[in-house]
Amino acid sequence: MSSSPLTPTPGSCYKFTVRSAEEAVALIREKFGANARVLSVRSIEQKGWRKLFSAPKLEVIAQIDAPAAPASASPSLAAAPAMPLAEISSEPALPDSLGSEAKPRMSAPPPPAMGLADLLRRSGLTETALNRLQARQNWRELSRLPLHRALVETSRLLREQVEARATRGPLSRAAFLGAPGVGRTTALCKWLSVEVFRRARMGHVVSVEFDRPNPLGPLPVFAEALGVPLAHFPCETRPAVPGGFVYFDLPAISAHRPADNAAIAAWLEREQITERVLVLNAAYDRASMRDAYAAGRDLGVTHLVFTHLDEVPQWGKLWDYLFDEAVDPLFLATGPSLTGDCEEDVSGALVRRTLPDNETPAA
């Protein structure tokens, strides 16, 4: 339903966003009548990955001129001629001060076509992950496909590489390790809620301290709410119920001084705890993450948890860690909740966040 033109004050400026020049013409004529003059038009790209496949919108700024002066009025007092609405384009309007000789509009050259490798880099995929893909025999064939098909195939290849590893059994006796500030205890609480609520498993948690304090944070209250006993070492480190679990909350490890982790390494070996979960803060810079990961690998970690993903705009850098076949991804912590924000389909979540509009390839 169309509305009557507005009667704004002459000299007023209005800004609005439209999908096309034709829509701008219709909107200006409907809302402002014949006294509207376009000052500028600029293209606005979509946010995120959708900008690669969606047409940009137009931001239009229009000014309302005073009604045309009578013929007897002095030419210097006459209103500036309005820009014809049909001439709206994605370039700013030429200022009136340039005179009556209109300069020809030069159409901008089309942007260069973006290849698959460039698209993957923009997703945050590291050169390490990209090199793994480019080393495959079918990369040349893959890069020649239409981009939407190439992205689907790339998603499948990435998941294949991650999920080709041998499947481990469920955790039974696992220590949670991590540098200070990574959310190690919060990650343990999340995993306890998965075990109790989703899998109906029972067990207990052991807090361990050495020559440094180990703040428990919300763990005591949360464990009590779940009905999971919390003990302090020395205590029983074997499951107390058939098919149950024992999880160990250890002090923070050092990412820069391996010698500081010697006590933790010796304790893990002495207690024969072979399942070791490394917690990494995905919001850290890549160098800090690599240092923490190297310290964890020195301690023989078998599983991996990423935290603080609600603070990370691009998840592509995480693929590098998933290619390590000796370490299984356990889950992604996508928020601060102790009983939720826990994504166990790690490779699937990364595909959804790093590659747009994934769909199952046709058979």
C-alpha cells in the first residue's frame, strides 16, 4: 500500500538503504515527490561470508529542495536543478559546483574473480591447512569447479581428514590440563554435565595440588549439584562404580617453562593416567596457542578442548590442531554456561563456521 509523499522541510537530508537503483527511484518519488535531489549513492557490502554471494545494497542520501522559483526571480536565487532520478548509480553524485557540463561516468572495472584458495584464506584457514588441501591429487580439479560446489567438496575433504583417525572409547580416567586462564575447570564442569545428563554416567572428581595452588572455582558447588563426589588427592583414583569415570582437576601448566611441568608429568605417570585432556583458549593469538599446545603434547595429551569460541570471529585457525591424528578433539566450548554451550561435533561445527552455505553434494 503506497503512502502519500512526505512534506519535509526544504534543505532536509535523508539516508536510506535499498536493494537496487530502481527501488531507490520508486521510493524517492513516493516519499518525497518531485523536489528530491540525490546527493550521493554508495554500495554497502553484506557482512561475513554472505557478501561473497549476495548483491551489495545501496545507501542513498537525498536532499529536499525548495519549490522552483518563479520565472521573474533572479537567476542567482533559483534552486539548484535536481538530479534526474533515473540517473541514480552506485557512484556518488557530482557536486553542483562542477558546473553544467556533466562529466561522463566511468564504470568501475569488475573485481577480479576470486579463486577457491583466496576464498579459504578469507575464511581464516591457515596456510598450513590450505597446503594440506593443495597437496591432494584432486586439488586442481576441485579448484576448477564452480565456487559453491568447490566449497561443498572442500567441506567434505576437511571432515574426512579429521574423522579418518581411529575411534577411541569413552573417557574413563582423564586429567584436565591447561595454561592459566584457559577455562580448564569450566571445561571440566561442562564435560561433567554431558556425562551425567546426556550419558547418565556416574563417577567422581579428584582435585590435585603440588607446589602451586589449584583454585577450584565453581567446581565444588557444581559437583554437589550434579551428585558427583569431589575428593582431594591423595584418594582413590580408580572408578568407584562399574563403567564410571574419574576426572582429575590439576594445577595450571606452564606454556613457556617445560621444567615447571615436571611434577605434573611425574604424577600422571605414577598414577597411570593415560587419558589427558588439553584445554586451549581459542581467543588467544596463534603464537600463544601453539606454545600451549606444544607444552600439552610434551605431557602426552590425548584429547583437545577449545574454549571461549563465543569471543572468536573466525574459527579457521582451529583446523591445524584437528589434523594431529594423535590428539582427538573432544568438544568446543561456545559459551560460559556450565551446563550447555558444548559442541561435540567439532569438525561439523568448524565446517559450518568456516565454509558458507554447505549442502550435501549430489550423488
